[in-house]
Amino acid sequence: MRSPVDFKMQIYRRLKEYLARDRTGIRKALLTLFIRMKAWTIPQIFEQLKQHFIISYHSIASMVGIIASRTGILRVRKSVDSNNTLYEMKEQYVDIVTDLLTA
């Protein structure tokens, strides 16, 4: 079984590789949104990012899904107010993401 330190290091490596393939800066911008405000829906993220990038709604949904499933840094829950799913950064990973974004 992995220790919590090993698990965090694996997440750090995965995020670092994910950001290394970021040609336009959109992945960094997406993660910055989650640092700035912990919980977002896909429509909210799309509205924020379309101001700076030419991107489709489905591309945003795909990126968020990849981050949630492959890195495990996002908590996914159904919003009570609407039909939109709420994506929220887990508190224990905020420091890792902040370190990667400032590096």
C-alpha cells in the first residue's frame, strides 16, 4: 500500500506532465481558476476561459474530466441548485497545484 507521501508525489508527477503538454496556457489557466475559487461548474469555467482562449464547451468538459479522473485532485458532486455538476479542488492538493503553477 502506498503512503500518503508517495501518493502526493505521484499526483505531483502527473500534474507536472499534464502541464508540460500545455502549449497555449489553457491548462494552467484552468488550474488557476480552481486555486482562485475552489468550486466551479463546467458552464462557469467555460465563461471564464472563453474570454482568453478560443475553446469549445466540450473541450473544457473534457479537460476537467481528465483532471478529475487521472489526477484525483477534484471532488465531483451534483449541484443542488441546478443540473450542473460541481467540481471542487480537494483541500489537500491546493499546495501541490500552487507550487506547480508558480514554478
